[in-house]
Amino acid sequence: MDLASGFRFPKFFKVALPAATLIALHRMWTERHRLETLVNSKTAALKSSEQTLRAVLNSVNVAIFVHDLDGTILDVNEPMTLMYGVSSEQAKRMTIANDFSSQRNPTDQLPVIWQDVLNGNPRSFEWIARRPLSSEEFEVEVFLRRIPLKDRDVILANVKDVTDRKRVERELMNAKTAAERADQEKTTFMSIASHELRTPITALKVYLQLAQRALTRGDPVDSLTIDRSLEQTDRLVRMIDDLLDVSRIETGALALRQQSVDIAGLVKDVVEVFNHLGLNRKILLEPHLEAEPARAFADPARIEQVLSNLIRNALKYSPENSDIHVRLSIDGKRHEVRISVQDRGIGIPKDRQQNLFTRFYRVPSKAHLGRQGLGLGLYISKRIVKEHGGQMGVLSEEGQGSEFYFTLPLERLPSVR
Ligand SMILES: Nc1ncnc2c1ncn2[C@@H]1O[C@H](COP(=O)(O)OP(=O)(O)O)[C@@H](O)[C@H]1O
Ligand SMILES: [Mg+2]
């Protein structure tokens, strides 16, 4: 249809317009409509691509900050608000340096990095971040880079929370150091142990040679030679037993054979055995306590071992002419029996006391190391006492003597019905 002749104009147009004007108007209207549709569709496309972009930014596992070149925060993604505990509106009023960083970071570092990034060099570094509202700190890895946009450049920061990874790394590091230390300890121990084991064997060999010489001459073997040989054999057996105990402890196989034990009686027996060894030393037992009933559910052989260890140490680390006191007391309130061994010997420096119960430990002083030993007795003893539910400790002054003690829970007698 020809527009000029056939176009019917709406009725409310009272004035008839020339056909050419009508055509122009129509063109304008069509063009405007076309442009409007175009703008709408472009806007929709833009909106949807912005939404896509935002969805992407929000779904990544890192906090993202968009900065102006001067450090003003222009935008952040959702993970940032979760990681730092602020809303995006709050974030935009804050700055990385003042609000999102721990005071523990080196103060001069950030400006240098920022300048570097401004110059176009992307930088990644570790940082201690801070939640501004709770002041809580956490470790992050930051990646900063300058990005040219159409109208201006921005600085983009990617921040990853690495607290968990750092913790695992530290734990691994500690485990490695501990393993290395244990390894070193074992090497040192091996050389001490071989040396210590050799000493009684060398002595044994000398006594056997003496006996052999006497026999060759047709003389009787001196009973002292036999006694000494047996002493050295006992020492050797004790050392080997200690070594076996350590491996039992370390494999969790220190099995106790517990039964109802009269602790006062046991202590008395052990003290008597020592007093009959002809050591020229007196082990004094606090006499009035003997009558106290003190029964514990315990492995008698193991408790004997603990007490013997303490008495042997007291003898070893105190002068020939001094006595040893063994005491037994009952703490009714705590429902436990306490056994202590006190000497007037060389004592232990305060700063060494906490190490005494660790494996292979011997106080590193001339007075202590001059005496033979593997440094296992106290370690084993404390483990045995702990297995029984008791405690072991020491009170000592250097040069004044020591008191080693241990406790055992008293057996609960079945209540009278
Ligand atoms: N009664 C004591 N007086 C002084 N030091 C002691 C005493 N008992 C133990 N010690 C110190 O504790 C260390 C560990 O004792 P222990 O484990 O029995 O090992 P060892 O007797 O083989 O040296 C000893 O080397 C010694 O330095
Ligand atoms: Mg010892």
C-alpha cells in the first residue's frame, strides 16, 4: 500500500498533515522504536553478563578486593564479606592497611609492595589478616595485580585463607624436628649404652681371668671374686631389663599384673634387702608408719622396681657416709599412699629438675656424669607409677640432697553392707 495515498490517520488528528511529513514522522517513530529495543536488549545483555560476572566472583574460593590506585576499596565479593566478617558497604569504607591487617605485619612492607604493583609487577605474599569487628587474626596468601579497565586502572587483590594449611605445615615441621631430635637422642644413647654395657663385661672378664689363673695354679677361687662377678652380672641384667622396659613402654606393652598389695610390707621388705647387701650404708625406714594399713591395687614386682630405682639413685648420688631415709605416709583426703626416698647427696639444679623423667636424661654436670648409668631408671619408674594412677616427683636443692617421691591410689575396700 502506498503510504502517501492510503495512510489513514487516527481520528483525533483534526488537522490533516501533508503526506511527506507523515512519512518523516513514521520513519522517526520506527527508528526510535528500533533504538529503544536495541538499548533494552543491550542493557539486558549487559545486566546478565554483569550478573554472570558477579556470580563467578562470588563463587570463587578467594576473597576479592577491587581497589582504586590510591587504595580505596571500590568493590568486594561475597567470600570477602564472609572471610572478614563485614558487609560490602562496611568494607568500602575501610582500607586493607588500617582495617584488614594485623599489627604483627612488618609496617614498611605494604607500601613497597603496593608501589611495585602500581608499576605493573604482580606480587604474591603471605600476610596476617584481621577481622576488623572481632580483631581476630588469620593467615592469608595475597595476590595483587594492576588491571587496566576501559576507563581506569584498578588494583585487584585475591586473598586466600591459609590458616589451616599453615597449621598443618607447622605441625609437620614440629613433628619433623621432634623426629630428628629423637633420632639424635638415640644416636647419643647408643654410644652411651654401648659404653655402659661394656664396663661390667670388662670387669666380669677380669674376674674370670683371676679365677682361671687361681685354678691353673691349683689355688681355690677367692669368694670375693665370685661375689664381684655376680654383682657385675646383676648390673648387666638390670641394664638389659631397663632397655627391654623402654621398648615395652614405647610399644605400649608394659603390662601390669595387679593385685591387692600391702604397700607398707613391700616397702619394708625392699629396705631390708638393701640393708642386707652389706653396703656400709643405712637405709632408714620411718618406724612408726609400719603399722599403717596401706593396700593398693598394684603390680608388686613393678612397685619394688620403682622403689629400688629410687634407693639405688639415692645411694649412687650421695656420699658414702650419709644415710638414706625412706618414708611412707597416707593421705586420707586424697586417698593415696606416698612413698619417698631422701638423700643428703649432690642434689639437682632447679633448672634440670623437669627433665629428670625423660628418656636417657642424665644431669649434665661433672658430679652426676662421673657415676655410671643409662638415664632410664626415672623414666621407667615414672611410667610405672603413672600406669598405676599415681604421680612421681622430686624436691631437691643442688648440693643439699634430693627427695624423690611417688604416690599410689589406695585400694577402695568394698563398703560394708
Ligand atoms: N638422688 C639423686 N640425686 C641427684 N641426682 C639424681 C638422683 N636421682 C637421679 N638423679 C639424676 O637424674 C638422672 C636420671 O636418673 P636415672 O633415670 O635413674 O638414670 P641413671 O641413674 O642411670 O643416671 C641421673 O643421671 C642423675 O643426674
Ligand atoms: Mg638410676
